[in-house]
Amino acid sequence: MSENKSASIEFEEDSKESPVSTDINPQEINQDPDAYARKIASERGDQYDQMAGFSVPRDFVMLPSKGRVYGSDNALHNLEELEVRHLTAADEDIMTSRALLRSGKAIDTMLANVILNKSIKVEDFISGDKNAILTFLRITGYGPEYPVEIECPNCDEQVNYDFDLSKLKMKFLDDDPVAEGENRFVFVLPSGITIEFKLLNSAEDSKITADQEKYKKATNSPLEKIVTTRLKHQIVSVDGQSDHSLINRYVDSMNVKDSRAFRNYLEELEPDVIMKQDFVCPMCSHTEEVDIPITVGFFWPDS
């Protein structure tokens, strides 16, 4: 999570298929994926509440944003910790549902299922808060050991390596938004232009991904407008002007120095789990801090 830092954890494709369950209604998902996710979460939540004699562990997860970017009408407003329950076999039903996997809603449906405060909407989470919950659930559900195949930056060998997720650090939001409970920040670019911007939430990240897919299919072009697309969604005003068409035109003509300065500032500002750890190559003994690759094995481990 380096260059595209604000995006939530995304899983790289794997050639191995996970076992899938088929008790999810694909037609309902296609009609309204978000509503169906909430419905499944509500139904499964009721089932857990009714399981007399069984106790599912619960814990509090610290939110890197400390809830400072959510409005006063949002259940996440100024919430520094969020209570969630640990993963169960029923949650694995959700995460291995072919229909939910195909719709891209498996992870969000699982999150809605484990969050105890049902007034909280998963799509409202900014990426860093969502990543913190996902990392906690991965550690408590499958253990902190995370085996991946990684290329040594020194000898270029592909090696199997175990990262320890329990040693990951969290970066909290330290800079103040323009006002309490507002997801807006100010940055002065090297050119002297002042922009206001927001931290993208889960719903916006999903929309950007969908828009990218539509663009590639419509144009059959290998070009991915990742940088400009994200900037157009994040910047809310340019020198006090908030007209969307003006912002879009500005982003398209934004000089590289301003663009890189803004993205570097974002990387420093955004609250998140720092997905970096020391790597010691078993082949050449080279030691270096690397980005931890996020593959399907993060939530679908082999064992």
C-alpha cells in the first residue's frame, strides 16, 4: 500500500481456488449488493445472538482516524475504538460464497456481520480504519503468521517468507481537519495553489475501482488513469472553487511537481496500518524493510 496508499487492502489474484458455498442468492446481490450485504449481516447477527450456551469472543479495535473525519450524525463520529466479535465458521461461509466473491462484496458483508453496532455502515469507513479492522480479524482468526511468496529486492529470487502481522504498527491521524467532524483538509501546493481534499471512504474506493474497469472495457485501452481518477475524487476545492468540472480540468492539467507533492503529503497524513516489515532473505541474507504483499492468502489461507 505505497503509491496507491489511500486504497483499502486489495487482494492479489491467486491461481488456487478457495472452497465456496452456494447458499447466497446471486439474483438479490445483483439487484442491490449493498442492501443484500446488510440483510445477510443482520440475519447472521440475529443467529449469533440466539446461540444460547455459546460465547463468541469480542474485542475493541483501535481506529487510526480516532473517528475525527466522521460527521456528528455518523455512528463513527469521534469513535476511537470499535467493538467487533471474532470470526466464526459462519463468517467463512460468507467469505467463500461464490456469489459474494463474484460481486466483490464478500469482505464488506463479513465486516458488517462482525461489527456489533449495526448502525455503522461499512461503506462509510475510510480506508485506514477498514484496514485496521481487517488486520485485527486476520490475526485473531488465523493467527499472526502470514506466509507469502516474495521477490528478494537484492538477489531477485522468489522465496517463501513468513511475516508477523502482530508486529505491524499503526499510524494515527495527527493533522486537524478544517473543522471538527469534517472530512476535509487543506494543502498548499508548490505552485502556490491551495486545495481542499478528503480521505476516501470504502464506497468511494469501490466506485473508483468500478469506474476503472468500465473505462478499460469501453476503450479497450491498457492505460489506467489511476492517479487522475483518485485526485478527481479526493480534491473538493481549488483556490476556494468547488465546481466539479473545474476540479476535473485542473487535475488533468496539474503539473507533476504539484501532483507528487500532494500524494506524498497524503501518504504522511493518512491514518492506516503500516503494511511494512523487515524482510531477511533466506537465500542471500539481505535485510530490508519491504511492503507486505496482500494476496488472497490474507483471508483465504491454505491451512
